[in-house]
Amino acid sequence: MLPQLLMFGAIILVFYFFMIRPQQKKVSDQKKFREELTKGMSVVTIGGMHGKLIAIDDDTVTLEVDKGVRLTFDKTSVSMEATMKVQKPS
């Protein structure tokens, strides 16, 4: 009986350290990133829209995606900071 309980406990620990804990860390990192958003940052939304942050409110952000084109998104839709890759002409 004891070995079965130990095996069950080991399985629970494996699930916690390999599935639950990393997901919690990812969620907390995303929350921290969204709290540190500043005007002028280039970001990417969850849907793949690239833009520059123009305005930041409590729940929304406004992105400038093209000259004069501004879109308002929910703050939770900002996925990551955009990195601009400059390609050299061939």
C-alpha cells in the first residue's frame, strides 16, 4: 500500500514541476510585462498586429500601425515586444 501512495505522490510532484509551475511563471511574466508597457514601445498583439504604443489606459492601449492609423486594443491582447529586423539589400 505504501509504495503505491509514494508512486502516486511522485506523479503529482512531476505534474506540478513540469506542467503547473511553468504555466504559473509564464502567466506572472506576461502580467509583469503588461504592467511595464510604456509609450513608444513597438509591440505585437496576440493576433499578430505590429504597432507602436501611442496611449496606455487602465484596460486599453492604442497602437499606431501605419502613418495616422490608430487602433485601440484591450491591454491583455498585447503579446510581446516587437524586435525590428533590418535586412541588408542584396
